Amino acid sequence: MIESDRELSAMVQELWDNDVNRLMPGKDYRISLQGKAEGAAVANDDDNDGAGSPLFTFVDENIFKKETFLAFISLLDNYESDTGEPEIVTPEEVAENHKFLDSIIQTETMKIAHKYLVEKHLSPADETQFKEQLYRIWFELYARRGSSRPDSSGFEHVFVGETRGRRTVIGFHNWIQLYLQEKLGHIDYKGYSVNANSPQPDENKHILALQFSWKNGIKPKGSIFIGVSPEFEFALYTLCFLTSPNERVRIQFSFYHVEIVCHHYNQKHIGTTYPVLKKIINIF
């Protein structure tokens, strides 16, 4: 591991250790991996469906009463999923964005990330200015490929999900959105994804590659953290975006060797970001 990755790994380990709102697998939530998704399916193709039941079998929804979760969930219905359709942001939605940032900035995970970014001269020390920086990175609208009008944002793409041509799902790397959409019957979990370079999935680990359909489109392969708090993901992805000019960074924390993919959009916004599990560390 190169030196910068070691330093970032130490920071992510600190974020992980302070993620007090993280759910415990098997206790706070349970998932059912079932079978492997076979190939790039289409939305209603049962032949390639490796899972006859939902991914989530239980989630203790008391966690959703916590401030950061409440503020996060309030943002999930603020977007038009189809790329090419311009986003219209209402004053109420702007207020919800700010409320979410206000809530996560007060968490220990974001305070740790902020302190590190200030030390690296990558973020302003002033909390209000830091929040403005986060707003630009995550919530400022931009035009995705093929669109002439602002139709996307980093937050929408990563945490909410988008559709392209109504046949393909892009982004959508958040477990809370996945759970809530599955509960509403809008998600059809197709099974887990695995290849020769990735470990077998584990229901008790916090990272999963999977395939699912949503809004008549298919996500052929997605990768998400499961059970972590919104503030952990927000802090981690912001760190990777601001500290690394490379779009893939290797980090190690807890049980995991992970590659964080973080595509920059015009060097000002997050285009996409998600984890790719490379190895599970056996500490026993």
C-alpha cells in the first residue's frame, strides 16, 4: 500500500471506530443473500434471478428516528430519477439539504473528517464555510452525459439513484434507499455479484456487491455499504474526493481491504462514488 493510502486508511479506521450509529448485522438488521445473480439481466427476467425473496429480512427501524437518519431520509423523495429531466429544487428542498448537513456536521465522524481536511488545507476551518463546500460538492446541480440542462447531483446519483433511458439504473449505492424502496415493492433483488477477484459475500459483513431492478430498469452490478450511518458514508466519500486526485483509492480498515471509486465531475462535484470489496481480513 502506498503511503498516502496508509494515512487515509488510518483516517477511515478512525471514522469507522466513531460511527456510533452503525447497525450491527444479525442484531439490528438481517439480510438474505440467496443465490448469485447470473449475467446482466433485464428488469423482469426471472431466468437470471438468483433470489426469490427480498434482500432485507429485518431492519430495526428505530434507527431511522435518529437525527441524521431522519434528515437523510427526508431527501430521498426530492429528485426526478430520469437523467435528462431537469431537476427543480424548491426552497423546502434546499432547507432539507441544509438541515441534513447541519445534522451530520455535529457527528463525531464528520468532525474527524473536517479536522483532517483542515490540516491538509483542503477545507476551510470555519464550519459555515465547510458546510458551503459540502453543499457545492454534493448538492449543486450539473448536467450528466447527454443532457443539456442540470439534471443530476452527486447526492442524487450516489444515495438516491437515477435511471438512464428508463432501462438502466445508474448510481444507487445506499442501503437505506435500497431497503426503503424494497419495502415499498419497487426493488427486485436479483442476487449477489461476485467475480474471481472478489471474496464470497458474507451476510455479517458491511459491504455487498449485488444486482437489482428498480423502476423497470436494471442495475447489473452495484456495490454498497450495508448498515453504516449516513454520516460515515458522507465523511468517507468526501475525504476520498478531496484528498485523492486518483479516481480509485485503496484503503484498509476493520475487516476490509476496499477500493473506493470516486469519479470527479469537472473537479468540482462528485460524479459517482462507491466501495469495491477486494479482500476480507481474517483476524482470528
